[in-house]
Amino acid sequence: MIRYAWLEVRRTLREPAFVIFGVGMPVLMYLLFTRLGGGADGDWAATAMVGMAAYGALGSALSQGTVLAEDKTLGWLRQLRVTPLRPVEIVAGRALTASVVVLPAIVVVLAAGALVNGVSLHAWQWGALAFLLWIGTAPFTLLGLGNGYHLSAQTTGLVNMGCTLLLSIIGGLWFPSTLLPDWLGGIAQWTPAHSFAELGLSVTRGSHPTAGTVSVLAGWLLLFGGYAVHAYRRSARRV
């Protein structure tokens, strides 16, 4: 399973589109949001840093579902089923791959915050921030895999792109959710992207994630996990 996951990681990291859109785009957006108009104050630089790191990681996690759907079309999943790998190992390998490919966006955006915008945090805060953003991508990985198993390759790409944009905007990754209309801001509090960002923002404030934040994200993890399992079982009967 580890060798399979490593194969998938190398395939992803060699893809120019992943480097450009999965890593380069979040960094570019972060620098544009914070450097235009003469720079940003420390609070906004840190907030935007967390938001763009979360946005990049979210997009990278969902993109694994797009790759999966393409492999399904090419017959790669059928080939995997004749290998010694068990179905649970195939799914776990995909999830492990996603847990690795989300790291570049997180690391590069945090590095830009520290080196370009002068975001200052204690060593434990940097470590906790990177760790929480890393493990917080799990629900989005499952959502992407569920889409990949359930939908066609072309449809998966469009749906995952739409999910990335919608979740990022409503969840407050591009700008504070307080700028949204009151009714939409109330909905945003229950979205997975909002809770995902709150994991990191709590650390930058010198605190820790609240029980409510963790509970909301855990609920979405279970929901998307059930969706991924259901989609995989349906796909196994068709492919």
C-alpha cells in the first residue's frame, strides 16, 4: 500500500497543473491580497495566510478525486483490482496520497507569510498551525474521493472545482465571513471550510480550536466518509 501511495504521490507532484494551480495559485493570491495597496497589517497578513493555506490544501485534497475519476476511465482501477491490494488498501492508499500532496500548498503559503509579510508566531504556533491544517483536510479528501468514484472524469473535475470555490468563498478562506450578508454568514458557520480555517486561526490567536469547531468538522468528516464508501461500493459494481 505504501509503494502504491508513493507511486501516486510522484504522479501528482510531476504534474505541471498541480504545481501551478495547487501550489502557485494560493501563494499568488495570498501575496496579491496582502501586498496590493502598500501591504497589510499583521492581523490581516496572518488571517489571509491561514485562509490561503487552507484554500490550497482544500483544492489539493479535492483534486485527488479528479485524478481518481480519470484513472477509472483509463481502466487503472480495474487493473488494481487484480493486484494483491485489497479494496481498503486501495482507498487508504489514495487517502495517504492526498495527505502528502496537500503539504506543499500549506508549507509554501506559511513560508510566504513568514518571509514576505513578516508574520511572527512562536515556534509551537507554526508547528501546530501546519499540523492542524494538514489533518483538517481529511473531510475534503473523502469528498473528492467520493466524487471521483461516483462521477465521470469530466464531471468530477467540474464538481470539484465548484466545491473548491463555493466552500472557500462561503467558508471565509478568501475574505472574512463577517463580510457576508447576515443570513449567509450564519450558514457559513456550519460549513466545513469555515471550521477548517478556524483550526488555524485559533492557533494564530494563541488559543486552541473550540469544541464546536472540532465537532462541526468531525460531523462533515463522517458525512463525507459515508459518501465515499457508498460511492466506492457503487463504482465496484460498475467498473
